[in-house]
Amino acid sequence: MAVESSTRCPQCGTSNPPQAQFCMQCGTLLQGTGAAERRVVTVLFADLVGSTRLTKQLDPEPMRTLIARFFAAMREEIARYGGTIEKFIGDAVMAVFGMPAAHEDDPERALRAALAMQRRMVSLNADLETDLHLRIAIATGEVVADLLAAAAGQFMVTGEVVNFAARLQTQAPPDGIVMDERTCEATRHAIAYEMLPLVESAEFGARPRFRVIGLTNKPPTRRLQAEMIGRDEEMQFLQALYRRVVEGRHPHLVTVIAAAGIGKTRLVEEFLQRLTHHDPPPHVLRGRCPAYGEGLTYWPLLEMLKQECDITDYDPVPVAGQKLHDAVLRVCEPVLGRDESEMVADDLATMAGTEIPRDYNTLWKTRLARLKTLAEGRPVAVRDPSVGSETRHSSEVVLHALRGFLYARARNEPLVLVFEDLHWAEQSLLELLERLTARGGEAPLLILCLARPDLLERYPTWGMRGREHTALTLSPLSPAHSSRLITGALRGAVLPADVRDAVLARAEGNPFFLGEIISRLIDEGSLVHEGGKWKWVSQSLDIRIPDTIQALLLSRLDLLSPLEKRVIQDASVVGRTFWPGAISAIDSLAPGETAAALTRLTERDLVEERPASSLAGEPEFAFNHALIREVAYSTLPKAARSDHHRRLATWLQERAVDHGEEFLEILAHHREHAWRYRFETGERADDLARDAIDALRRAASRATALGTLPEARRLYERALTIVRSAGLHADATLYAELLTDHSDVVKWMSAPATVFASTETVLQLAQHIGRDDLLARAWLNRAFAEYDKNNLQTAESALYNARELFERLADRQGEAEAYELLGIITHSLRGRLSKAQTAYRKALQLYEAMGEGKGAARTTAFLGRALLDAGELAQAKSLLLNALGLARTHHERISEARSLIALAIVEHLAGDPIACVSNFTGAIAIWQQLGDGVGEAYTHRHLGMHLLRRGKVDEAEREIQTARQLLHEHGTVEDSPFLLRSLAEIYLARGDLARAAEYAERAVTTLEAAEDEVPQATHRVTLGRVRAAQGRAEEAETLFTQGLEILAGQNQEYRFDLAVSLLKYGEALQLMQSPRRAQEVLQQARSLFAQIGASNFVREADAKLELVRA
């Protein structure tokens, strides 16, 4: 049985039914939302010109009578068009349109009233035998209105628009009407006007002004939208696409694009309903991108996981984690095996907040991933991942885990994923969805995304990563379809023909407008259902479409009772989806009051109850359209918004105690808004500021842990904005900690200037407050920034400062990170491998002492590759095998792939092609599972060069072209100098000297500005080999001399690069008719290969020596 609540009158105490707006006993306004409300209104100011002169001529009594008649006449005209007198000031009138109830065309009503007032003034002058004139100004904008004062006859409307309208009135000519730009924009279809010259004022600047000329019969021009009926072609397309996905067993991404209210959701709902009759029917999972966006990166994916795993927010973390683990293993183990399924379960648990990773571990993984790009060698932005700092991006982990889980789920049953409101999605989620389907795969997976057109404004390249994407755009409805929609909405009942035609004419094919207009007509009593028929009882058929959806929805909200309006405003604070318990907590309402109001709001078709709730023990409701929520929210004063967000955050925090970190970003949103709106009212609100900063920092830390660095950066920057706005930067500890956290993220995002500025401040503050830990992190971040700007020596200096501080603090984790970074930097400098090895060994020692397996796996792989580059094959192989074991033990997939690549190179040098190709193939499989196209691309390049050495030129070219395509798909530089050099060698082997020269020249040119000497040397040697083949001996000699001098000066490091270059030089000398020199050089190359243990290349050198001797 529904609980019937009542509203108590604040004046006489009488209990009134919830629908009552005024007290049934004394008539007092029953205000449920507080004394004030924000809204957009149109303000009219009218001043009587000539009254001062007349006052000198008339006795006060007749003058008073004249003014009274003037006010009465103006009141009549204003009331005729729905306006309300705010106040009379001397001989001036101020009226408001849009209070206490909004109309969809308030700006136009105000203008029509102004024209009527001017006409009435003419008749007044004739009746009173006077010569008085009016100056009128109209402006539209947001105000705060005191509704309790309105009940007493005074609106107490305040806002800048009131002052601007008053100032505008002084600029109007007698008998003239002047309006502001916002009013002009809303009424340009109905009013003829001309723009006036700009007038500068100290208060308002030079704002556009327009003089009203008169009414015009020009029809309104509106940008129309549409919805569900009339979608046969779209439905057939989606069904055909579904059949193709099922029969072809490959994934596809579809984006349904339409403006708000056009019918995206209805189309997909109908499509899913029809799929239930297909053979086979799909399994459907749904998720929604929250309207407040930042930081809630993977929210729709979490909703899908909860649906699949039967998890509710009531489940404690261990229970939720067990449900997820069991569900993932049930789905994945038959497809991926036990070990891989366990890793997928662990990674999904981390994303879902049922398992919290160690912060330093995840931070370091993302740091190394970024450093990979920097360490490739200037000016290119990519590098061989087997060489340097490739590591396991948390976002890549999410992609790998989701790919494994979803593809396994779709293996035996088609899977449809529905992402609603994708226009609010973070970039990380968009990229993840593209990459889920970009590489294809054998699984009947259909991803349906619903988005407004502004998605393409924010991300113009959405869907372009792969071929398996379709965009489906919905258009407005035809008149016939609109008429059918009306009939369907009224459950088959027929509207009177003239009413139907009027509604159709006003809606112009927008289905949301159609539904809202009909609902409004029913709510206001103009359309009544009697005897199975709809009857029009209003005196007028003047059904007007609003200039904006906001105006229409606000006019509906003003028809609610005080309690209903209070509840819908409270719900708007929660979001698109909300729960009765949250509303009661926000506004201290009794559960019965909330339930009764929600029942009425559901009947009014403003909200709906969902069949299932994501919050255990709470019914779940949702606004029928996001814009209803936005309009309701916009009416709340800022002080009320602040209080509501604060109370909601407290309620959510209490509910989230046993539910992991899932609510962190939502809590941050509400804490931040609680501070912001209080601050905007002029209060300092230090307590709210600190709560918001703390919540934002925790949310940012989680975003960093998940690898969504852009979101983490924005969260930290929002926290810094609060610190600076609230004057909390005087708290040196808080400010330094926050700047350091921010730098930890930003240093990976090619923003060295930001890192320089932050670390400069932290270096000063940390010394002042005695925080050596912050000082150490600042130096480490400064090292990254210096390296990003190619200031390599300065970077090393900063890094050593950081290392010394970490050692002094006995911060072994920080010390290990510093040594690991030192190794990567010195390794990347090419020619300082001994220093790199020393740094790697020190980092490895620290990681092993801490029992930090992932760090040990990474560093062992780095060290093994450094020894390989130094030509120490036996030691390198031993370490790389150890690194491979560690990586597999600790599920460090990137290190596993990196170790396999290096081991493949070892086998290539030793002459074991089967083992070599097997290791390369294993690495490629890992990159594909992780969705790492860059790592996969460079593995294909290495494999291609191995095949080229074996004489398989066509296969080699296919591998190189695959690498180029992968880099293109992932938005990375596709023609790095390494790929260009590979193509040059392929075309050289084919005898296509023109193309070989083209690619070799481009490779050398690309590296001219780089500090890394070794790649410059090897690329010049390749170009020299091409020049020799072209018969350009002098150029060839110069290039070989330059390259070999660089390689010979590397302190016996990079011996293999030197040996290969000597081998090419020997070939070139033979072409240049210098057999004796060729034999000498080839013998040098053979000796180096023998010292290294590269038996495969020893055999190749022997073969070339035989040719020379012959």
C-alpha cells in the first residue's frame, strides 16, 4: 500500500495533500524546496518618459491617479502574456516572464507584451490628453528568485540580468524597445529587429543590443530530431549485421548517433527484443557512461561485469571478488586454460576494485611504458621494445583481460554489449572499445554504442582504428511516422484532428518533443481522456514548441507539487540513475514522502523504476531523459547544491565502506561540487575544500593504478585548482604532496614544462618543510622532464640526486626505481652499456632483497638485453631464460614478451631458426593478447630481418608491412628509421636500387638530429651498402668510414653491430673491385662473430670469404 504523505503549512500548520501547491486553509505557498530557486527568466524594464515634466504641471492627486492608471494598464498587458510584475519603482515597471511558472516561449511573450504596452500607451495618451512615452528593455538570463516572497507579491528576483536590463532601458529611445542578444536569439523567428551600435560600459563591457521593429510572420526555424517509429531500414541493417557477426564469428562495433531524444535507446531496445527470436539469441550486457564523466573511465564495463557475475554493491569485497573469480574461471578456463584465466580474473578484479594493487608497482609500470617512447632515440617516438623500457600498462592489462573474458564468453553464445551515453565517455574507454574490435578475432561479439553527435566533435576519429566499425545516424521522423507515434503513445486512442495537426506542426518530427508536448497538455488539463476518447478542453490551439528543451521541461517541472519538485531536484543531484535512500538522505525526507513523490513522478512520466537495481536493498529509478535531470538540477541554488552534494557524498561513503574503491571517483565528484558551489557563493569553506582534495587525490591514485593517465591528470589538476582557489597553497605540505603526485603522472604525457614548474616549487617547499621523500621524488620527476627535453646529462644529474636521497632515506623501492631508470637511460644512450649493467644489477639486488618479483623480472630482462647488445651471448641467454621464468611466475607479460624477443635474437645469432621463429611467435601472441600494437609491430620487424637473412625476401617484406600497418592502426609513427632501414635492405636484396636508396636516405635523414650515435652509424652503413651497389664508390667509402669510426669508439660495446657493419663493408669492397681489402674486412668481421659466439654469422662470413678468394 502506497504511503500518502502530507505537506504542513509553515503559516498555520494545516496538513495539506502532497499535490497541493497552496495551503487549503490560509492560501500560503507550500514551498518544499526552500525559499529560493535558480532559473532562466526574461526581465522587462519599462520607464515612463515625460512624467517629470508633467509632475511640475499637475497637482499630486491627479498625478497619482494618472500614474495608477498607467500601472494598471501596464499590468494588464503584462499579465495578458503570462508575465508577472516584480515591482513598480517610481514611474518605472519591472516584470518577469518565467516565474513562478515557466513557459516555453517566455522571451517571445515578453516582446509581445512590450509591443502591446507601447500600443496601450498611445491609447492612454489619447484618453488622458497627455504626451507620455515608454522606453522598454528586455533581457534574458539566470536569476535567483525567492518563492516565499513571491507568495506575498514580491518576487525578489536577483541576478546580473536584472541590472543589465535596467541599464539597457536607459539606452532605449522613447517609444522604443531594446533587447539583449539572448532574447534576440530566442525570438528571431517572430520579431523583426536591427542591431544597434555597441556601447561600452564599465559594468557590462560592450554587449550586443538590438532594437525591436515589430512582429514578423516568419515561421520558426528549429533544428529537429527524431525517434523510434519509422526505423525499418535501420532495424533491417542491424539484424543483417548481427547475422554476419554470428555466421562470420568476428566482432563488430556499431555507433548509433543521434541528438538527445531522437530514439537511440528505443531503436536498440527494439533490436534486442527481436534478437530474442533469433537462432541463436545473444547474451546481452549493458553499461552506461555517467553524465559527470571524469574519472569514471570503466564504469559501464564494471556494470557489465556485475551483471555477468551477479554482483551487487551489497556484496562485501571478498564476496564480490569470489563471485568475479568463479565467473571468470567458468567462462575462460575452457578457452584460455587455468593459468591465463587466473590472470584475467586477477586483472578484472583490480579494475573492479575487489583487489587493490600496490601503488608503487603500478606507478612504475606506467612510468616505464612512457619511457619506452622516450628512449627510442630522437627524434622518433617509437623504439624496439626488446631494448628498453617497455612494461605493462595497466590500461593494456585491462584490454587484455577484457578481450580474453569477452571473447571467451562469446565463444559458445553470441554476445552483445550495449554502451549507453557514449558521448560522456572518457578517451581511455573509447580507445579500449576501438581496440577490442580493431584486430578482429574469432568471436561473435557485437558492440552497440549510443551517442550524441558531440561525441564526434570531441573525438572526430572515433571508430577509424579498424575496419569493423559502422556508424548509424538517425534522422527526424516524417509526418506520417510522427502521427503513428502519437497514436501509439496514447495507446491507440485518436486525438482530435485539429489538435493532432497542431502538435505535429509544432513538433516538426522530433519524437521527444512530441511526447513531452502531449504529456504537458495532459498535465495541465488541456487534453482530457473521457469515454475512451481524448477531448480538447482548452480555449486555444496555440500549442507552442519551446525554443529550447530546457524551457519545455522546466514548464513541466513547474506543474509539480512542492514535494514532487523537491524530490526531483534532490534526485537530480544524484545523477541520471538514483535511489530513494539517497534522496531521503539528501533532504531529510521520510521514506514515505519520497516513495509517494516518486510514484507520482513515475505517473507523470518524468522518471521510471528500473527492473533491477545496482545497489542492493534499494529500488533504482532513472530520469526518462538526461535533460530532465539537467533542468531539475539547474533550478537548485548553489548553496542548496553544495549541501545536497555534501550529504549525498556522506551517504555514498557509508554505503561504499565494504565495496572496494568503486565509488571513489563518484565521491570525488560530489565532494568537489560541494566545495565549488559553496565557494562560488562567497564562502571560503576550507573544510569542504580539504574533503574534496582528499577525495580527488584518492580517485586520481586509482585512475593511475588503472593506467588511465589522462583521467588521473585531470583529477589532480582539479585538486590543484581547489588548493589555489581556496588559498590552501599556504599549507606547504599539502601543496608539495599534490604537486608531486601530479608530476608523477604528467611526466609521462610529454609535458616537461609543467613538470619543470611543479618540481621547481616542490624542490623549494620540500627543503623548507624538511621532506626529503618529496625532494627525492621531485628530483626523479625532474630527471624524466630533462630526458623528455633531450637534456641527457642534466637528466642523469637529477637522477643521481634522487638516488642519493632514496639511499639516505632507506627507501629501497625508490632507490630501486632510480637505479632501474638510470640503467634504462644509460642503455638508451648507446655506448654506455657497462654503466647500464651496473645500474641494472644494483636495481636487481634491491628488488630481490625486497622480494619484489615483478621488478626483478623487469630488471633481469633489461640486464639480459644489455649483455646481448654488448655481445655477451652466453651470459645474456642465461639471464634472459631466468627473466622469462620470473616473468611467467609473476605474470609480468610485457617482460615475458621482451625476454622472448631477446632470446629469439640469441637463437638467430646462434643459427637455430626453429627456436628463433618460435620465440618471436610467442612474443607476438602476448602482444596480441595485451592489445599492444607497438610491441607486436617491432617483433614483426625483428622477425622480418631474420627471414631476410635466410633469403626469404617476400616473407620478410610481409612482416615489415605488417609492422607498418600495426603502427598506423595504433596512431604511432609508421615509418620509423628502423623500419625504413629494413625496407632498404629488402629492396637491396631484390636489386631494386632506386627504392633501396630512397628508404635508406630517409632513414639517415630521420636520425640526423638524434644524440644516439649507434643507430646513426648502422643506418649510414646501410646507405653506404646501397651506394656501393649503385656504383657510387666515393660516397660509399665516406658513409662506411663515418659509421665504422662511431662503432669502433664504443669501448668494445655493441660488438655485434660493429661486426655486421664490417660484413656489409666487405661486401661493398668486393662490389667496388677491392678484393684484398674486402678479404681483410671480412676476416675482421668473422673474428668478432666468433668472439661473440654468433655461429650463424661466422658461417655467413666464411661463405663470403670463399667468394672473395675465388
